[in-house]
Amino acid sequence: MTPGPALRPPLRVALARTVGTLPREPGLAYEPKFDGHRMVVFRDGDGVVLQARSGRIVTAAFPDLAAAARELPDGTVLDGEVVVWREGRIDFAAVQGRAAATPGRAPGLAARLPASYAAFDVLAAGGTDLRPRRYAVRRERLVELLADLGPPIQPVPMTTDPELAATWYETLPEIGVEGLVVKRLDQPYKAGTRAWRKLRHTDTRDAVVVGFTGSRQRPSSLVLVLPDDDTPVVSSPLTPALRARAGVALAALTPGAPGTATAVGLGEVPYRSVPPDLTAEVATGTTRHTVTTVLRLKDEPRGP
């Protein structure tokens, strides 16, 4: 399947930089920030392609969303976030498990953990590249495109009222929405650039453990996938207590294939993968590079 000549996978996505307070200048739009699995949806006459933020094609892992996306008009390209709802809250570990599913397991997981797609931008419509258009124009077109579609593909809520945005910021954490994304109404879609802003409640986030470095009994670091990014990163070295705790948790998981991931200051390092059944609370601090520190393990492996 080949989308229009201007937009085809892999496609770089727009990014956001962190801010400490709610921006309130004129001409802004506010959206809830869904911490899930970033995905670009390509739809044309030949079918559907689903692309993760890294450029990886994940169509086979999300057969439910691929089927829903076939209802989109030909020549549509959407940017958004995949989430899985469990007991009224967003479950990031569940959506990461969906993203890591093999084609054989994907249909069963889709039935047990159905995915939703929160679309926050339209990059093309009718085969026309809309990225140079203002966000206000793209938002209007997005709402028009999805008006008659319904779940599981829906536009994210948006407001230009900073007071309503502040209310969202205070109340939506109850359902697992930990912040806001702020965009200028007159801004084009800037692929690969941190032109948007994001405001989060805390500096900590949930991440899914997908591997480890060192020994399984006392791992040196954990390899993690963070919300909104499917590229594995290596944590900073674990404390002795966390090494012991992680060793116990990893003993319940079956190590998978070896891989490599980026460690700050070291470059690419080898690691051993594990199923995405363990969640960690992490802090991500930014100096010249982003360092991910594991604060605690949140739960035991869920198992099959």
C-alpha cells in the first residue's frame, strides 16, 4: 500500500518540549495529553498502514485499528495516540503489550484489550498534504473527517479556553491523563521539531520494562519503553536495592532475543529482551541528554 506521493511511511512526527507552567498567551489550543503509543495512520485505496513514532510499521499488531481505519476517506493521514482503557483508566502497559504482539497473538489481544485511537492531527486529506496549513485549519478538517466515524477512532478534545484547560489539567489524572499539549493556532505541522509544548503534573512517568543489561539475577539497568515513544532506552544504573528487586521480578519472565538500545554516555549497548509485563515508575531529567532513572517497580508480571 502506497499513500500519496508526498506522505508515505516512514514519516517523522512533530514533538513537544516540556514546560513548567500553563501557557496562557493568546492564540493557543489545549489538548489532553494521552500517554499511549504514538501512531500515524495512512489510508488509501489499497488499504491501511499503521506507523509507530520510530518509523516501525505496526499494522499487524493492531488489526482492530487497521479495520476501523479502512472507514477513513482515501488519501487520509492522521497523527495520534493509541490507548487501551482498563477499568476506566488508561493502561500504558496494556497498549505496549499490544504493540509488541506477534501477528499470531494480535487478534486475541485485540479482542481482550481493544485499542482506541485518539487523533490529534490530520496530515493529509484527499491526498493533499495539510502539514503547511495552520493548526486551526487542520483541526477543523480533522473534526470533519471523523464526525461520522465514531469509536475506536476519535479526535482528542480541544479548547482555546485556558480556564477549561486548567480544569482538565486538575481533573483528568483520575483517568490516567497526566497533562496537556499546547499548540499555536497559527502553527504549521513541524515534523521532527519540538514546536509544541507539554505540561505534566509530575516529573515521573510509568514505563514498560522490555529488557535488561547485565545478569537477570541482578541486572545493571533496565531497558524501557516510555509513553509516546516506542524506541527502547537504557535506564541509569540501578541502585543495589532495585537490582535485587528487579532480579526477583525478572525471574518470572522468560528472556527473549538479544538486542541493542541507547544508553546515555555509552551509545548502543546489548541487552536481553523480556515480555512487556512489568511496569516501572521512572524520572526523566534533561540536561544535554535525557537520563531515565528507575524509581521503583510498580507491579508484578501479569503473566499470560
